[in-house]
Amino acid sequence: RYVSCPLRPQQLVNFASICSAVLASLQGELSELQTLHVAARALCAKHLISCREMNNVRCLHFNFQPFDGADCMVLGQIIASGALANLEELWLNDNQIGDGGLAAFAEALGKGALAGLKELSLDYNQIADPG
């Protein structure tokens, strides 16, 4: 994949604008990235953090917030892109995360996207044994 940080899609836009042939070949990825960026911006706004701040953060504490399965799926996609490579601590306690939302998140973690993660806390969510 090319430059594909959902928190800063402008990099891909700038690169693609250099040549119309490059733009044509990247159109699918660019569209996917723009869709993810809209979701990432909404997630950041919901939790009062900017995409720029989130991109370099080492700790994310989304405890006691309206963080649900859809948010977890978006966070999983952001993590899978490598955008949160510096993240060491992630707390998602006391939210509405269920098994479905956890699946995309777990898939990203399973691929080693957060190699530096030292602490993950998911206490008091709606995660059953399969999750």
C-alpha cells in the first residue's frame, strides 16, 4: 500500500495530484482512505481530540465515554493502517463495546499493528466469552 494514514490523507492526495496516471491507479485506495478519514475525524471529534494529536499519541484513555462497537471498528481500521504506531496504553473501560466491534479491533492487534502496546484495558464492556 502507498502512504495511507487515515488521520492524514492529504499526503496521498498530494502525491496523487502529481500525475493523473498515478491518480487513476490510486483512485480506489484514495476513495477508501477518504471514507476512513471521515470516520476517523468523527471518532476524534466525538472524543475531543484532533486527528493530528491522535496520530502521535502514546496513551488513549476513552473510559466512561460513548465508545461503542462502531467506534471500535473505526479504531481497528486506524490501528491496522499503522497510524497509531506509538501507542503504548489504550484504555476503553466502561463503554458499550461488544463482540462485533471488538472483532475488527482484535484483527488489527493480531497482525502486530500495535507492537509497542504495553497496556490494554477493556473492563466493564459488553464483551462475552467469544469476544
